[in-house]
Amino acid sequence: MKKLLLIHTGGTIAMAQNHSGHVLPNDINPLDASLPRATDIADITTRHFANLPSPHMTPDIMLRLAHFIKDELQAGYDGVVITHGTDTLEETAYFLQVTLGAPIPIVLTGAMRSSNEVGSDGEFNLITALRVAVSDAAKGKGVLVVFNGEIHSAFNVTKTHTSSVDTFKSVHFGNLGMVTKDHVYLFNTPLLKPTHMVTTLSKRVSVLKVYAGMEPDLLLAVGELGYDGLVLEVLGQGNVPPGIVDAIRTLTEKMPIVIVSRCFNGIVQDVYGYAGGGQQLKELGLIFSNGLNSQKARLKLMIELEIGATHHALEESFRVE
């Protein structure tokens, strides 16, 4: 029987609804009651790493988790399952993807409904994630997110609905596979990139969303506040209002700027030649990121800056995910 490491970090999957209807963390993880049903799946060792609502997750905690997993893997586990709150689950999944580089399946899951709500999805998602983690088909697929019977890559998955149990989707390329009552199916393999396990996260990166008529003051403030990098969610294929071009030019002298589209589908390109168009942004040295949303691009830029990546190295690293 395979050996799995189950790591709890908190989130709705570990919470319960009180008499007032508010969902709060529990002192005792309700998922512990589900483990007897998983004895035929694997020999499971449980670790309680944290009990955090996912908005409380930070990059520093993600880094601690990555090192915790790295140390635990010396015990010879065949796979890892991590329970996590859904609001930032995709960020932690991606962070682990770009830092760990583990050869075994690492699977994140969570729940949209707390343990004592009608239709709670936590136990189903946990059991499904455990089944994926012991599947030989999951090896070499990178960090995975398993939710509502679907298997997603950490590169592409994102939360798309505030309350639906079918919230996680891979909008660019679709999910990697699915889990049925009897089988784990994986149809696709993501293109895996080199990983970088850092020891600290000292670089500060901000995210700004571009909008019609945007003024330059927020951009200039990023430079004045001492940030080391910026991710811009730009319009369409890679464009900004002309009124912020000068501020962008000023910022490029202080830090790298990565752009992603605020559209949830498609990629950024240097297509348009008007003021503020993609061609001008390319000439200013902005880095075009294809395939990542802004929150993942932020984490990637933090790590790349931590290892001292040059501007050219950043361009190559962000080219296609």
C-alpha cells in the first residue's frame, strides 16, 4: 500500500457553521472523521501545519509550507495531499509548483461548504484528492488541484465563482483530467518549467489593475513606496490608457514590470501601435506574461527577483506558461 502525507492548512474544509450562520475555524479538524473511510486508499500520515482562513495565507507562509513538505518527503512518501482554503488555494498551488519540483504527486484540495452545512463537499474532495495522489498517472504532472471531480494544473487553475462547488476551472487549456467512481483519468500533461527553492522572500511586488481613464498617481506611488517589481493587469491583448505611459516609463527605471491581461482568457501581445498600445509597452521593456493571472505572476516575479534574474531571464521565464 502506498504512503501518503496529508497536510492540513485550514480553510472552509476545516470549518463549521455556528448557530448564527457564521463559518468559523474549529479546534478539532472535522476531516479527521473522514480518514477511516480512506484506509483502503493508502497508509496516511497526517500533519496539522496550520489552521488558517485562506485570506490569512501569505507568501512567507507558503515558503514555510514548501520547506516543510521538502523536509517531510525524506520519509519516503508516495504522494502529498494538502487541504487549503479556496480563496488563495491557486496561489499556494502555483507557489509550490515553482519551488518544489517534487517527482511525486502533490495535490491541493478544499471545500466551498463547511463541514456541517447541507451538501458539504469537503469529504468528497478529500477522498478524491487522495485517490489522485496514489495514482501512477498523476506522476510527472506537477502540482495538481483536485476539486469537484476535476483535476487541474497549478499553472492554469483559478477560482471562478464565489460560492459554487464547481468553482475551480482552467480557463486557458482546460482541466488535465477527471475522477469517476472507479477511475482516475489524466488526459494532458502540462509543460513543466525549472523550479527554484528559495530560503527567503525579500522582494516586494505589487499588482495594479488598469482601467479606463486611469491616472498615473497609483503607478508613481508604487515606485515611491520602494517596491521591487510590479504586475499590471492591462486591457485586452496588452494595452493601457495613454495617460499612464509616462508613469510606466518612469517606473521601468526602478523595477521590472510584468503585464498580464485583465481578460480571463487569451494572451498579451504587442499588436497595437497607438499610444499606450502593446508595441509601445514592448519598446519600454515591459515583460509580457502569457498564461498566468496577476496573482500567480506576482509570486513568480517575487521568486525570480529573489534568485537575481536578469531582465532577459525574466522575459524568457514569463514567455509562456
